[in-house]
Amino acid sequence: MEGFQQKEAYLGYYFGDKQYLKDTAYVEPDGRFYFEGNEKLAGGIYLIVLPPDNQFIQLLVDDNNQWFGLETKLSDLAGSIKITGSEDNKRFYDYMKYISDRRPKADGYKKELEEAKDDEKKKAKIEEKIKELDKEVSEYQKDLIAKHPGTMTNMVIKANMPADVPKFEGEAKDKETKAFYWMRSHWFDNFDLADPKLVRTPFLFPKVTHFVDKMTVQHPDSLIIAIDYVLKKMQPAEDNFKFYLIHFINQFAKSNIVGMDAVYVHIAQKYYKAGLAPWTEADQLKKIIENGDKLEPLLIGKIAPNIEMQTQKEEKIWLHDFKSPITALFFWDPDCGHCKKSMPDMVKFAKDYKGKGVAVFAVCTSLATRDDDGNVTLKEVDKCWSTIAEKEMDVFFNSVDPYHRSRYKTVYDIKTTPQIYVLDTDKTILSKRIGAEQLPEVVDHILKFKQEKAGH
């Protein structure tokens, strides 16, 4: 490497959405350095990374491209590169040079198009030139793909080619919709998701992410179908499948969007619980499975677990016996700062919606404790009733379970308070884990839906 005067150079590679270092080479005074190993490098796009500013050269590696050399100049890394021992890498850089040589012309046409503004005739001529250039590049790409099947250059070109969307008939909006669904159905046409080399490229991750996050309706049922589709296609390639399975479960474990825990539960039960993630450490695997099993009964659309509580007069009542067209199940704690902050909103909500068939079933989470002498005391539970009187919470149906006999904290996964679940007449979970300030909007939406359904 002419002009490179650092003492070290690094071999890196793409993996998912990140880059990692694989090896270090020590640079000789004349700029020569080499990387070597006793095992083949896994296929993918690798990087020779150059300190101090981390310039890099990309190289294609697969079973047929393991031993090869290159020379170049630091001042013009890609432009002056010469490769020996790898026809595929020579082909790759020839292709990149071809694209690079045509980029100024494409940029010039775009600039002319912007400057043409409202001159429709001029714009039409420029657009025709752009089409001709695009056609030239497309023909070059197709010819290269046809002549060199099975090569990594082929894979890279295909993966980055724009989709050739058919022309659809109909109104503009109708054509746009048809084009979108065609694109979604053909999104991975140029990708073999079972190719283990793809996970070590920079273009697979944005492709998969766009498919799941932008081209899929952001509803648990739709997301589950999309994720299962991707994982099934990837399953023959262990690294691909492993990376994206971990990526998806982490993505939905962290999601704060109501209802998305259904995706987490699906992944946990279909893949981890079924033994399809054997690389997972035992403790972590147990945690994932337990979390999935714990959340499954609490998913939107499930019947809320029945729990037996008691009133201040120690009258027993089961949640399912509480009659209300809509129930806001509200878990709170007298010493909880967030509960204190949300309480005025909850009280106002209960008053405002009482005449709309909505009631608040409140559960104070304080439990009996033991005093210094070891005797059971209800001192903490008494705080529930004093707080209820102080904060005018008698508009709720208030309850406690001093000895935690119903195990509601476990059943409802109550790790923090406040927690709110919105339940239908039959105690089906309609919404959950929302703030008190969001409750009116959520319930208004539910009431409107019920009215429209009844009218229909």
C-alpha cells in the first residue's frame, strides 16, 4: 500500500448492522502487510481498515476467494487497486469503477432536472436521458449476472438492483396500492436468505428491517407472519437465523408499544421454547421461556386472569364477578410517586366516565407485614384506606389482598405501579400498560368502536 505509514492495519467484517475486527496485521516499512489464518474465513464482505482515520477497502470472501493479494495507493484506494489471485474481486472492482464513472453523469442530469423547474419539454428530454442511462446500467448488470452465476459479485449486484415493478391499471391511489403489495411480495426476490454470506454484508440488515418495520402493518399478527417468513427462509443458514432470531426477540422485548409483547411471546414460545435456539445459555433460555409463559395470559384479546380480592369490610369479590361494560383494572401503591402523580387523572376519569358504562376496579398493592416482634400487622394495608379517603378515591371500587393469596402480583406481572388494564364486559383485555393520562383517549376509541359495531 503505497503511502501507508502506520504500523498496523486491521481486517474487519460486516455482521448484521455492525462491523467487527477479525485480525491485526503489522505493516512493513515498504507498506506491505498480510493476514493469514489456519481456518477459512466465513463468506461475506470484509474490510481492510486503515488507521488513523479508518479508511477501508471492501473485499469479497467465500470458499473460492480465500488467498489473494492486492496493491493500491493510500491516496486513491479504490481507483488504483490491482488484485491478483481473485477474479471475483477484480470483477467486483471493475463493476464499482463502471458505476463510479457514470455517477457524475447521473448527478448532472438530476441537477439539470431541478433547474428545469416548470419547463415540461426540457424536463421530458432530461428524464429520457436518465432512463437511457438507467437502461445502460441495468443491461450491464444483467449481463454480468448472466455470465458469472454463483459468484459473490453476482450476489452483491442482484441484492442492490432496484425492483422492476410492473405497470398497473386504475386510479393513481389504486395503482400505488397495487405497486406496494407487489413490491412487498417480491421484496426478497434478489436475496437468497439462506445464503450464509449475506449476514456478513452491509445490505441485508436494512433490507430485512425495512420489510418488517416499514412494509408490514405494525400489528402483532402481521408482524408475527413477517418475522416467521424471514426466519423460515433463513433457517438453513445458522448464522443468519441466529442473528435475526436474537435481533427480533430483543427488538420486541424492548418495545414500549402497547400489544407488541404478543410478538415477543410468539418468538419465545415458537423458537426458544421449542429448542430452536440451542446456543442460548441455560439461565437466559429459562428466563426467556418464563417471560413468554408469564406474558401469554396477559396479551390483548385474552380473558384477564381472575383474582379474588376483598373490600375494606373484608367482603370477598372475584374480578370476573364485577359487573361493568368496561372495567379499568388499576393497580396502585400508596407510597408510589408515579401513583400519586396519576391519581388526580384517575379520579377525574372515574367521575367523567361513570355514566358511560365504565368503572375502575382498583387494587391497592400494599401487603401485610411483620413487626419487630414477628407479629403480622396490617399497618401498610391501612395506608390504602387512609389514602383512598384522602384522595377522594371512593369513586373507584377499591380492593386489597393483604396476604397475597390470589398471587395477583405474579399473575399480572406487577413489577412497578401504577398499572392499568382495560377490560371488556366479559373481562377480555382490550388495552393495557397505559398511563392514566392516556386512559380517556383509549376508552373513547373503545366506546366509539362499540357504538359503530352496534349500529352496523
